[in-house]
Amino acid sequence: MNATRYLNILADQLHPYMASVFPAGNGMIQQDNAPCHKAKIVLEWFQEHDAEFQLMSWSPNSPDLNQIIAHLRCHGTAAQSSKTTSSQYLGFA
């Protein structure tokens, strides 16, 4: 996906959705470091709309891209076991 197409999705889909779900402007969005997400025109669009919702940062060198599992590891759950599988995280095993 290129930046222009992504920008169209933001303007046509995300923006109206965020306005209806978070009318007070307290919504947040997080995106990874894909090239279309970091394009200048996309970042400028988010700056123009910063009063409507917050763009959360994403670490370019995240040690663990699975944020849910990283959260579980920090809070002392069974996720600390290196032998725990995704099925066990979700309660299927």
C-alpha cells in the first residue's frame, strides 16, 4: 500500500469513525513503522487532526512486537514461561 492510498483510507474511513465513536476527541490510534505510515503526507495529516485523536508512537526497535504478550510478561503471569504457547495464553490448552 502506498502513502496516497493509506491517506485516502484515513480520510474516508478512520476519520469519520473516530469522530462518531470519540466525539470529545479523546480517541487514540497506533500504527507500526510501515513506509506508508511514516510518509510525510500521512504524518502531516495526523498533525492537522491532532485535536480530534492522538497518534501513539511505535518504537522502531521494539524488542517484542506482540504488545499483549509483552504486557503479560511484565505483570507476572504464566506468560513468563518460555514454553507457554499462544493457545495457553488464550485459555485453549
